Amino acid sequence: AFISDTYWPMILAETGFFGFAAFLGALVLFVKMILPPRSLRTACASVVMILLYLVISSTSESALANPIAMPMAFWLGFLLAQRSGAASEKGNP
């Protein structure tokens, strides 16, 4: 009868089941995008750790809509841009 105000019920309440499924699908696509290739596995370990932290903490707080997520998002963007630059230097898109 009571739903705690965490991130996942917020998504479900604001967008319904379709929006919740779309968000989960986008999250799965994001995880597939950040999984590093074998050559960059150690460089992208922090990306995986940040994502794990955000997913775990989102079960008890609104971690993805919290100001603490902003520096983590910048770090993720920096590492992904660096990884895509390294891939383009090798000739991979």
C-alpha cells in the first residue's frame, strides 16, 4: 500500500509501464555501449563502477536525479569520448 519515493517508482508513476520499459531498454542499450573492448578493459573499469554505483544506489534513493550524479555523468562522458577517439584512431567507428 506504500511506495517509497525512490527512483524506480518515480519513473513508473510519471511515465507508466510503457515509459518504464522504454527507460529499462535505454539503460540496457547504454550498458551495451559502455562495455569496453578487450584492449580498453582496464581504462573503462571506472565507467563500470560508476554505473554499478548508480544502479545500486537508485534502489534506495533518487540517485540518477540527484546532483551527485552530475560529476559522474561528466566522467562517464569523458571516458566514453576518450574511448571513441581511441577507436577512431584504430579505424573502428
